[in-house]
Amino acid sequence: MLVVAGALLGEDGRWLMHRRPFDKHHGGLWEFPGGKVEVSEIPVKALIRELHEELGIEIEAADCEPFCFAENSPENGNPHIVILLYILRRWSGSPQALEGGELGWFTPAETDSLAKPPLDEVLTARLFAPGAEG
């Protein structure tokens, strides 16, 4: 399964994270917003669609900076998942949690204390590693 996620960087240097609704898989955990790439989509178009649906923001393909990816090792019947992370420094609108959960803006250090799904742990470690482009 191919998934896209957006790391939105605010003007104050904090990053947007979404807390999943408690009644969903990984409920209560913090993640970068995004979602599944549909069969007929390319990843960047899926990211534009997902962030509009989830956050109510508009983004341009040119503002989606591919950064890194993370993937799991499928076991115990779990699907193989690959998450492509894009950095976003520009968008139109004010992000809102339109599909439930909550949003928060965090410094890289603050994200360390957030409970996250395993693949988002990998993504934040790569994004906030010393010398990373984020």
C-alpha cells in the first residue's frame, strides 16, 4: 500500500502533526497528515487531494518537496506499507482537523515526546536528524 504524508512547516519553525481519532487504527497517536494513493493517482496528486480532504488547505504540486520514505516489514497478516513524506512550506488556508482528531504545531524536540505510529517514528527521526534538509 502506497501512502503519502505532508510535513507542513510553519513560519515559526514548528511542524504540523495530526492526532488520529481514538476510534481509528493507531487511534490517539500523532502522525503527519496524508493518506492512501488511489490506483489512478500519482503520489503528489494524492497528497494534494488528501490534505484538502483532511485539513481543508490548498497546495500546489510545485510546493510539494519530496523528502524521504519509510516502509514496514509486513508480518502477521499486516499489509506492506510505504509512506512517502513531502515537506510543505506554502499552502492556502488554515489547517483544520476535518476528519476528526486534533492538530498541533510542534518543534522537532517536542515531537520526540509524542506517541506516534512506527512509520511516523521513522519519518520524524529522518526529518529531524542533524544535517537533514527539513
